[in-house]
Amino acid sequence: MGKDLHRENVVIIGAGNVATHLSKAMQGAGFRILQVFSRSTDSAKTLADQLKCPYTTNIKAINTEAGIFIFALPDDVLPVILDEMPSNSRLWIHTSGSVPMAVFRGYTPFYGVLYPLQTFSKKREIDFSEVPLLIESNHIDIHYRLNRIACCLSDRVTDMSSEKRQYLHLAAVFACNFTNHMYTLASQILKNQGIDWRLLLPLIAETVYKLYDMPPVLAQTGPAVRGDQTIIKQHLSLLENEQVRQLYALISETIQTQSPFEGGRGM
């Protein structure tokens, strides 16, 4: 297989949720984490302490002896850091779902993307081997190397272009971020009534479990898909926040527009 990737040296640029989980997974797979960079001293030190490696908050002090540089940064921060990053001819990889691979063009001859399709929180452990990793590279040799890196971390590695990855990220925002916001709104409704929001957890879990057996459109239940205008109007009357009321009405309308059913289904 050529060079032993498990002995490669890695610098982690970023210390947020993705950087934390990815760096731990890489270290667990045998990669050597040489250094952590973050503009926040607290974040850099916290992650470096976990990895037992040095850290820096000065981008000019990046250890350029590493073979791999992982840029796990917010999308709007990445271009700024790239402009400050000391040049070298090592492998540069970013972890963004929506930033094109071409963001590296002109900075290094060898680059790629390793996008983990998962929601990460620092305090919650995740089996990284189950995380889908979407990869892309600028050269066939780099692709071979990046694929081997990804396969050391996960059993679910897929090639995907920058254009396709943007659509995947868009879909992930709907499926994860927007859905979680709905959980937040639901919990606030129940909190205002003194009801334990955790009563919803079995319902939420079953909604997810169904998706393993059927497409989302067939799993849809509730008053909107049934066309139950009486319940919809009742729910709207209970919502005091105008924005949330408009959101409920719009989503209900969208469900009715997208649904293949004419009759009643559901909860």
C-alpha cells in the first residue's frame, strides 16, 4: 500500500466540534497529531490537552513539517486563514460541506475535501466509523491517498464533487438543523405549559426509525397530510408568536403541496 498512513503527521487547524471529533478519530486510527491551531487560546489548549500535543494561536507558527493539514473551520473563516497560512507543498484538506475544493487553488499543489456528514457536539461521543465521509481531490494520486485516509476513519466513504456536496449540505440543513429547530420550538411550547418536553422523545425516535423502512414522503403523518383544516386552525389559534404561526402555516401548506396522498393518514 506504499507509505504507512498511520504514521503520518497531522496539524489540525481549528478546535471546534468537527476538529475535535475528527482529530480524536485520526489519533485513534494511528495518525500523529503534531499541533492544534485556533485563534482562541481556550479552544486550542482544550483540544491540545486532549490530544496531548502542542498548540498555537499564531498561524505563522504552524508546524510545516506535517504531511497533512486539516482545515476544520467555519466557512467564512477558511479564506482568511488560507491567506495567512505559511505556504508548503503538503496535503491540505478542508472539512466543509458547502465550500468548493477550488478554495485551495493557488495556495498548494495538493488538496482535497473530507466532509463528515454528521452533527457533532464536543461533549457527545460518536462512533466515527459510522460517519459518512464525502471525499474529493484535485489529482488521482491525491485521491488514492485521501481515500486511504478516509477509510482509516470510517466504513462509509463516498466520492462526491463540490457541486453535489453543496446540495448534500443543503439537504442536511433541512434534515438536521431545521429539524432540531422544530424540536426547540416544540420544547418551548411545552415548557410554557409546564409539560416535560421529553414526552416527545419516543415520537421523535419512531419518526426516525421509520425512515429506515420507507422514504420520508411515505412516513409523513399529522393534520396537514390528512387535510384536517379544523385541527390546523386550532393549532394556529394556540400559537402566540406570529413568526411561529406563519411557520406552522407555511410548513403545513408545503406538506399538502408535496404529499402524494389525498386521504387521511397519521397520528
